[in-house]
Amino acid sequence: KAGEYHIEAGTTLPQLLDQLIAGQVIQYSFTIVEGLTAQQLIDMITADKRLTNTLVKSDLTDVMAALEQAGNHGEGEFLPETYFFTAGTTDKKLLQRAHNMMTLALDKAWSNKAENLPYKTPYEALIMASIIEKETGIAEERAEIAGVFVRRLQKGMRLQTDPTVIYGMGDQYKGNIRRKDLKTDTPYNTYTRYGLPPSPIALPSKESIDAALHPASGKSLYFVATGQDGRHVFSNTLTAHNKAVRKYQLKK
């Protein structure tokens, strides 16, 4: 088998032949971390010297065209996972694998979704999953946050989630959201617009996709970060939520 081999000092010819016949080529690994944007992923892959660079242009729109997915936005469409590859693997091939894996994972999850969800398509579930991914890093909170957002959609409430605003700001985001930013309308500002944003805002994990399709039941419609280990406090009413905001955010 053609490829890159690691040959130990002192390897005999029969041992070398056995190694070549067995095709024991060197395997490299590349981990796609959940929560990255698709463009961040592309930049990392095109900069990896272990991969053969074939992409002429590396912006998301051009990459999707190179993957024969010109009609797709591209955000959120690559599955976070650890991928193994051998020498000579191209950047395009690795991205194609990650895209195919996300398609398979999303289709499988959609086929087992809960009933009465406010999504018309798997893509809408992917959008929700990406928001969940950016809202929490706590595994047990994913389904609860999904429940809040699903209930808000069902009640016709705005999602009012900061990560979508940040995504819509693009390069204008400098690490802090101002009141002005919450009032500035963009397609991704869920404080000014109802429903889901037009695309995912990051690469969601399988766990976030599962949460989006199996939200926790309950009555909570609000949550606020406690500032402790990335956790949140959930509230059923606006009064209770405002009280939690004063306690955890305003320190009053």
C-alpha cells in the first residue's frame, strides 16, 4: 500500500515487507472542536501542513462551491469529531468527510426526533443546535436550554439569545455586546426578529443536535448565566428572571 511508513531502526527486510503488505501507514488526526465557526475550521485546515492544500480560495462560500454544495450556506455543516488521515490527504477531502458525516448524523437524529417540535426541516434543527452549542458547555443543560427556546418559538416569543447577535456582528464584535448592538437589526439579531436566524451560527456537536430534537419538558422561558462553571439559572416568569439577573449579573 502506498503511503507514509514509520520504520524502526533495526527492522529486517522480512519485517519491512510484512509492514508494507499490511499497509501500516502513519495515521494523523485532526479534531474539529464543537462551537467553532465553519470559517474558523477552514482556516485551521488550510493552515495544517500535514494536509495537501488544493483549495484555491478558502472563504466559506468558495469552499462550499468546491464541495459541490454551492446552494448551501455552509455554516454548521461540518461535524465536530476527530478524523484520521494519511499523508497526501487533501484539505478538500477532509472537509468533504466532515460535511458528509454531519449530513448523516443530522438525518439519523431527525428520524428519531420528538413530536410537536417547531422545526419544519432538519436544517432548522441544525440552526437550533448551533445556538444551544454556543449557549452552554454544560452537558446536562443542553436539553433544558433547548426546552426554553422551543417553548419561546411555540409561544411566538423572540429567542433573544446573545450568540446570534454576535454572529451577525461579524468582525465588528470586539468581545463585548453593547445595548446598541442588541437594538441594531441584522438577520441574526434575535432581539429584533422573531423565529430562528437564517443559518446556524457555529458547528454543533451530536449532543446539541440531540438536545434540539429532544428538548426537556417544563415551563421555563428564561435563563441567565450564574458566572459559576458556565452554569445557568432557569426561570418560568419574567419577574423571576429579572430577579436572577439582578443577583447573578448585576450583583444586587
